[in-house]
Amino acid sequence: MAYMIHHFWPGATRSQYEATVAVVHPPEGLPAGQTHHVAAQADGGILITAVWESQEQSELFVRDVLMASMPIEGGFEGRPDEQAGEIISSHSS
């Protein structure tokens, strides 16, 4: 079942986001199993939402790629606030 994860990096900047994504995302696009990725400059930091084909793929990426790559020079610092869950509805315009 599809799985969605939100990361909020308090105090983070767009340049930190770009530095982090340059390291943890493959140059040709999204990591294996990730179907959507959006990011926004939110009040007080960077908010990222990713949709995965499964919870297992999301957890493997967060553990084995994202957090294993930290710290990234010029990238995010610390750990994000995280919320996640199985997708119960999806609509496109």
C-alpha cells in the first residue's frame, strides 16, 4: 500500500534542502520506490512530503540513505519532525 511521509526541518533553508537532495537523490530523479516528492519553504523551516510505493521502501531510504548520509556539508542538521502513514485517498487535478 502507498505510504506518505512528511519531514519538517526546523530552521532549515532552501540551500540546505538543495545540498541534501543533491546527495541523497539519484541524479536521474527519485530514489527507487518513491513516486512523488514535493518541498516547500514553510514558516520556520523546510517541509518535505514524499510518497512511496510502500512503508518498507520509505523506512529503508530514511534509515539507509538519508540519515546514514548525515551530516551533509551545507545540508540539513539534526533530525526532522516526522509524520507518516498509509495513504487512504489520492486525487489528482
